[in-house]
Amino acid sequence: MSDKSSGIYVIDEDYNVVSCNDTILEVYPQLKKGEKCHRCLMNLDEPCPACPVARKIKGPQTYMDPIRKIYETVDAVDMVLENGRPGHALVLSTVGERETVSALLPKTLPELDRLLEHEYYDSLTDGYSSRSMPSRRPFSQPGRNVYRSLSTFPGRTFTVSS
């Protein structure tokens, strides 16, 4: 993506491309004014599965671009088109390493619980974590103290609570 600006394209409420800037055309030359964005970009007959407009997502979100295989931040901004009808400006920018890692982190309590259940290599102890977690699952129970017992050191137990 250009260092000069973010890539921007505007669509109407039927997902037809109304306009786009030069930066977005450098990245996605297949975007064509008057054609459906999902048809141009992904050759789909309906909106892309991650489309922030179709999913009614407000604010910037980081996504894996399935075409270029990199992370991008996309913000779908509601606007009024010249003809008075509703439209959306999709603003894209390539993200750095911090945003890339952030996009991979768990966002819900069930995602966090699944992550904590996995065995992983711990370089501090030069071993693997135990899959046997305490039976109490406070991450899934609102209003409870955070509690995890770590038993990676033989003969010692470390407890974290807040």
C-alpha cells in the first residue's frame, strides 16, 4: 500500500463501487466502478464473509486479506452519496506487527478459555505446561477472582489472584 495515503473505495447500499482512489487501485486493480465490490475482489455473488458493511461492524477492524495474505485495518464509514442515498467508504491501511499480533489474540471469554487449555512450551521452565488446570474456571464466571495455579516447578505451587 502506498506511503502517501490509505486505500479508499466507496460503495452504495447494493455494494456497487461508486469511486476509488489511486492507492486502492494500485493494490486491487480489479476494482471497477459500477460493479459489485465482492464480485471484483473475490469473485463472489454475495458480500464477502468478513465484510464490515454486511456485518454492520462499526470502527476499524483488522483482517487477514485473503488476496495478499497480509493483515489490513479496514474501517467502513457510513456516508451519504451525491445522489442522496446511503453509501459506505471503506478505508484500508496495511498494519504493523503490533496490530497483526493483536488481531490474533482472544477476544471473548470462551476463546481465552480454549487458549488456556492448550499445552504449550514454556521457555522459562524449559518444559511444557500441564493440561490439567484447576477445576475452578473463574475466567468464565463474571465477578469471580482470577485464579490459576501453576505447577510447572516440581514441589512448588505458584498462585496468581486478584
